[in-house]
Amino acid sequence: MRRHFADVATEPVASLRTKEYDALRALLREVRESAGISQETLSQRLGRPITYVGKVELGSRRLDVVEMISICLALNVDPVEIVGKLRDYMSGSADASRRP
């Protein structure tokens, strides 16, 4: 049976809610909060509405690499450091036992 676009569009995106993606979101939020930066301030730095930051942190909006780098730069953190921490988490490194 042939599938219609409307059928595909209503299916949930499974990769939006993986533990790895949740770890990335938690890590970015932790960095933001540790720096004392509000969601509003971050959204202003990004030139995006505050709902953008909220949706990213809640997981209802998926980030691409360019967006992740933009967020890192707006938080004054090296994107390579964030990727390294995520890599450690995903590989089960002892350093990753500290929740991102």
C-alpha cells in the first residue's frame, strides 16, 4: 500500500528523544545556567525568540550542528568542549559519570 505524505508527517521523530540528545540538551542548559545567562538573554544573543531557547531545552525543537555551534558561541563556550563531553557521555567514559 502506498503511503501518503500526511501519514508520514504525523509519525513522531524517534531521534528527538534519545538519551544522547537529552544529554546534549542538559549539557547546553547546564552551561547556560552555570554562566548565569537567562533564556531571555541567550535568545537575544542569538537573535531568536525566547520560545526558540525554551523549545530547544525542552526537546521539542531539534538542533542542527550550525545551531548548536551558534548556541555555544553565544554562551562563550568552545563547541569542541561540548562535543567532547557528549562523546565522553556516549562512550561511557568515567568523566561522563558526572551528569552533563
